[in-house]
Amino acid sequence: MASMATFIAQTPYPHHSFPKKLHTHFAPTLKLSLRPVSTPKTRQRLRISSGLIEPDGGKLVELFVPESEKTEKKREAATLPRIKLSRIDLEWVHVISEGWSSPLTGFMRESEFLQTLHFNSLRLDDGSFVNMSVPIVLAIDDAQKRQIGESTRVALVDSDNNLIAILNDIEIYKHHKEERIARTWGTTAPGLPYVDEAITNAGNWLIGGDLEVMEPIRYNDGLDRFRLSPAELRDEFTKRNADAVFAFQLRNPVHNGHALLMTDTRRRLLEMGYKNPILLLHPLGGYTKADDVPLTWRMKQHEKVLEDGVLDPETTVVSIFPSPMHYAGPTEVQWHAKARINAGANFYIVGRDPAGMGHPIEKRDLYDADHGKKVLSMAPGLERLNILPFKVAAYDKTQGKMAFFEPSRAQDFIFISGTKMRTLARNKENPPEGFMCPGGWKVLVDYYDSLVPADSGKVPEAVPA
Amino acid sequence: MASMATFIAQTPYPHHSFPKKLHTHFAPTLKLSLRPVSTPKTRQRLRISSGLIEPDGGKLVELFVPESEKTEKKREAATLPRIKLSRIDLEWVHVISEGWSSPLTGFMRESEFLQTLHFNSLRLDDGSFVNMSVPIVLAIDDAQKRQIGESTRVALVDSDNNLIAILNDIEIYKHHKEERIARTWGTTAPGLPYVDEAITNAGNWLIGGDLEVMEPIRYNDGLDRFRLSPAELRDEFTKRNADAVFAFQLRNPVHNGHALLMTDTRRRLLEMGYKNPILLLHPLGGYTKADDVPLTWRMKQHEKVLEDGVLDPETTVVSIFPSPMHYAGPTEVQWHAKARINAGANFYIVGRDPAGMGHPIEKRDLYDADHGKKVLSMAPGLERLNILPFKVAAYDKTQGKMAFFEPSRAQDFIFISGTKMRTLARNKENPPEGFMCPGGWKVLVDYYDSLVPADSGKVPEAVPA
């Protein structure tokens, strides 16, 4: 379940002060994200950077209504049947609209849905394949279907009835939930978080079509400035003269084992002859299950890691990946990798059991820990992406820091479980020095501190690696 | 569930006599199948016929031990750990050994298993894809795994301990049953026939490797002469100067609606400019569920259909497809089509809900009736195959025979359900004249007659279409 085996020493962790700092280490990203929200974006603008990997389908999809057409689109939308979007639906509109799922131009029609379920890939007109492993679909119920009637377009609105987008040339088809779940997760066991949240009670129909999105999606949670689109990330990588971009997907706090891995990856890329490899540190920002550390806390933690100099801000871009989380293991890791191609990454770091979790009703992990990286290396449409499997980092007692595990001197390394780390943070104890930067650890302690009710020791399970 | 909507009139079916006839209408096939079993076959012999579609991977796999090496192989096998094959395992050895699953050269290793589960296709060394949608795997249990130990080869034996094959360069990996079932069937509901028969109680490990098969697989059931290998079928099609081969997969009795469809397909192919389209009428001969009509009865019925002149023996080859049946709908229909490419077919006829069945625990069909043909038309590796969707045949009251349904005069056509047909056959009643040739119908009546216990009306459910 843990995405990286973690070893730490049993020595006490020295106390550090945690001075409040500015977000200076996020500066390059921060600067970028201060662009006005109304920056004009054109639909399906062609973006091919000679230095960066091509987006899937050759051009990066962007689906925003040009400023000059907004008034007209609003007028049109007012006459259309309305579909209210859930939070997860909105996150998918975000994902599609910025081209993370290029070449998709909207919620999937049945042809795309079936190809995704059966082949984890879509065939393009030229006969080539792009990867597409998780269904990006919008469910409606019988009443909504009746309401739509013969209309060929619908308006998509948020919970406050604000117009978000128009869905054009719609196709309505059956939502075969059991089959969708079985083919996406490889199980139909009750208790899969995304299924419980977004499928079980969803409507029995799916509606596909082409999106026209009114404005870039914003959440007004103080983190929008970190939500760079693929186009913005590509601009940033180009500005930095990146000749390699290596993406690190995460949904957990960063410890020094991760940092070691990322630093070492850069070193290896330099050795391979790249002059300026840039790290895309890319926490997932959409729906996560209740016991994951929330995005706001994770972003605070990541910020501290950069402030403390564990990662080099000059060669690191921290940004938020807007996708919701499926916890669908080998199926989902393909989506995580494919989306990063569209953002310009040509190297992808993959660990043990990516996007995995415990089996919801059996005492075992849901997925074979090695299947994720194996499936990723074989996936249709990901041939252009260089897959970098994790090396296992461990706490090396002889060095007093995280290091790559060496089986020949296994006795020098120590494990710590996720449960152990959670317990430490909950009890405001410190892990061994060198496990995580003090600023980052403090954020984690503060998070659990904010949760613990006075009369209960029960806190959600955090997954530290 | 029915592979073709069936309509018949309510008029009584006239009685016919059913003279015993020779198998003369199978003659071309029969003649071929009389070749000595010991016909030398070489492993992975290159078979590219200029007139026929290329096998997957460019060459037809054949995995038989040359006569000159048999003594040595038997000697080697005697020293190896032994795995006893079930009937279904043996059917898969049959399938693999003759190249139906080309380019597979043995039971799947993990890489092939994962690609099959996730992508329904295998990537070849040149980057191209071949279709492969159902796992062809061999399960072993903990004790067998221990017994194999460090051996790199195992001997495969039948239930009487006769040596069937050697499996070389073996790889043993975990049998993740739930995931295999979910991703292959799109459900994990209890009661899937193949799962109950071959997976639930199978071992927790899978063993892959390269097969060397001692002899062509024979069942000594009087039907071996109809079990032509892909190579033999290709020879037959070449001998007949076929410039198009259209395959019809079936596991049920042939009625005149099917016959109309096949005859009409030939007519359309002639119109398209083909000079000599040959029909491969290709009943599935491996494992089927208990309530399907058994192979021996189906073969009798097919024989009568040819005898009665419903199909033209000059342009029809009847042969048995040795694969076991999964009842895995859109996933399995790809396997059915892919295997026929390897036998030389470049046209494949697909009906409603191919390889489908009722949901084991819900009152609905397991698969969307249209998904099979849609998935088939989109499947990676099947691009070279021409998919011919079924036209719906119906009993036309105005003509007193089966005809293609015309929605504009729907009132002229009549339906009959599978249950209705089964009831008629069980009660020794006749269907309307023109629904099925009398000889074929008599076989069906005889089959149900052989089943009905004196004190019970209960018979298995037959699926007539």
C-alpha cells in the first residue's frame, strides 16, 4: 500500500523551531500562478514545444470559451436543460478543460468508454493509440434523461447553479456500473472509496459530448495559484530551458526518502547527458478518501520541504494535479502517467503499488505491489514515456540518514511502518533525525493535532509513504 | 443472450422422415481429417498463404515435437516434475499447440497475462499489437509449486499420466483470481460457469512457459476428424481457391435464420467482387456449460443441415473450434475472432450479445447486447479482420420462411423465444415450417428426448439461436 518502503532509525528526533516563512521557494510556480484568471485561452490551441514531449494526439486540448463569445454562450446556455455537477464532476471538467486528458474533448461517449474499459487506450484516426485507462464520464439519472429529451446540448452548472460549461452533441448511453467497477478496479468488493463516493448512487445513464467551458475552474481555497494547467507547466518548463521533465505523483507527505529519490533521479538524468532536468513535484488535488492527509496540509508540508532545502527550488516545480483519485492501482497509474505527458513530462517515477490501497474487505493489499510498474511499462500509448521505477530508500543507521537500501548490508537499515509514523505524529513524537525535514514533520504533527478529539485517540489512518 | 433474434410463424411444422445418411456433405472436411495423425508438423512452421490473411505475428505457431525427437523428449520428461492437466487445461494445450492463439508459444507468463487482462492485446517486438483477450493460463497449487522447486521445466500429463507436453523456461506467478475474474467477465458474481469449473478451485499460482507438445490432441469421441487445425483449414481454403473466408462461430443448433444469414453473406461477398468466398462453419468444441446442447448433438444437427441442402457443401467447411467457452461476452468475442484469423478467416460474422449469457444472480443479461460487436470493431489487433454484424432474421408470414426483418412491415414477422423453441423440442412438437430443416429439428428433439427423466419435466435450458 505504501508507495515506498520506508526505514528509519529508532534514535530520537531532535527538536527544531519552525519559523514562519514566506512561500519564496515556490516562487517560480507562484509567479506563474498569479497570471490573471481571465488570460485568454483558445480551444484546442496547438502547443508543440520542440524541447518537450508532444501531448497525446499531437496537440494539447484546451476547451475554454473565448472572451468574445462568452455573452453569446451564456445566452444559449440559458435555454438548455441543466445538469448539476457534483464536486467530482467539476474536478473532471477541470481535468478535461485544461487538456490533462488530451485528446479527449469532453466527457466520454460510449465508444471511448468501451475502449477505456476494455483496452485502456483510445485509437486515433491515424490508427495510433493514446493511453486512457480510467473512464471520465458524467452520470445522469432517469429524470435528468427525460428532462434532456431530444436536446442535443446541455448546460452544466455548479452547486450554486453557476454556468460552468456547455456539453455539445451529446450521447446518452447506459451506465453499466457493475461492469465499469469490475473492469476498472479488478474487484467489485464494497468499500472502494471512489465507487462509494461517485458511482453507487450515481444515475443509470452516462452522458458524453464535447465541452465548452466558460472559465478555468477555480476552488477559492487559497491553492488555485498552485493549480497550473498543462499549458502553463509547459510554458514554465520551456522558460527554464528544461531538456528533461521528471514527474513525481504523490498524495502523501514528502519524507527524505522521497527527496533522496528525486535528487538521485536528477543526478542520473544529468549522467545520461541531460543538461537541465526539472522535477515536477505534482501532488494530486482532487477527491481523496477520508483518511488521506488533506491537500491543504500536504501543500503546507511540501512547502516546508522546499524551504528546508531538501529539494532544490531552482530545479523543482510544485503544482497541483486536479484529478480525483480512483485508488485503482495498475489501471489508475496509467492515467497518472498519461496526464503528465500532456503536461510535458517525459520521465515518470513509479513506486511500489502505485494508486493502491488495502482490499476493502480482505486482509491484504488490493493489488500486487509490482503490477503497477509492470503494467505501466507495457501500456499502449505510453511508449514515449520513460518509466523510472523507485529504488527503495531506507534509514541507514551507519550514516544517520535516508539512503538507498543495500541488501548486502541489510542489518544497517531499519523499517518503520505507516502505522508507526502516524502514531509518532499523533503523539507529537519525533521520527529519527534525517527521516523528514523538521518543518515538514511539524506540519504533519499539527494536522493530527487538529483532528484528535479530546476524548478519543481515534484518527484517520495516514499513509506516510 | 440469444445470438440472433428469431421469429417463426405459429403454423404447424409438417412431419418429415429422417433417413440415415452418410456424412457425404462433410466430404471435403472429412477427407482432410482422415490424414494420419502422425503427419509430421514442425514447430513454428512459417505459413503465409498469399491468398489468405496472415496469422497473428506473421507466422502460424505449431508446437509439436518432430518425430525424430520424440524418444529423446520422452526420456527428458521422465525426469521432470509432473503437472496433471484437467480436461480444460488439455483443451488449452490443444488450442495453443495448433496456433489458434498465435503468436503464443505456451501458457502465458505474467507479462502476457497482465497485457491480456488490462489491454486485451499483446505488444510484439516490432511494436505492433495482436489481439489476446482471454487469459490462457495454467494454474498450480502450493504443493505443486513446492514440487517443481527450482526446475525450469515441467512435464504435463493427462488424467491417465500419459505425457502430453513439456513446458519449458517456466515462470510461476500469483494467480490473482478475483482480479482475473473481474477484468475478464466484468463481474465477480457467483455462478459464472467457467469460473466455477476452472478458476474457483484452481491453485493460487499460474505457471507459464513454452510448450513442446508430443502429439496432436485427440479426444477419441468420433469427432476428431472434424477438428482441423488452423494449418489444415488454411490448406483446405487454399485447395478450394478461396479468395475470402467468412467464419461463423456457434455453440448452438443452426436454424434457417442462420442459414439465410450465411447464404446472404456469401452473396454480398460475391457482389463485393470476391470470386469464391468460403464459409467456415465453426462450432465451438471445448468446455460448455451444462445447459448448452452438447457438441456431439450439435454436430449431428449441423450435419443434417448440410445434408438437407440448407447450406452448400461446396462452399462450406464444417470444423470444430477446440477452445473452451468462457461466456465472457465482449471480452471473449475478440478471442473467437482472433483465433479465426489464425485459421485463415478474413471475415467474421457477429451477432447480438456474442458469448453472452444471463447474469448469474440478477434478472438481466450479463452484457449489453450491442457491446460485443462494438468492442470487436474497436479491438486492437483485429484491424485486419472485416466484421460483419448480423442482420436480424425473422419468420416472414407472407413468405412462410425465414427472411431478414423489415421494420417497415413489422406486422408480417413473428418472434419465438429460446424458451419457446426448447419447449417445442422437448414436447416433440414441430416449429413452423421453414424455421429449421426437418433433419436438424429431429436431432434436437432426440437430444431432449434423451434427457427427460420419466418422472420429471425438468431439462436444461437450451439456447437455440
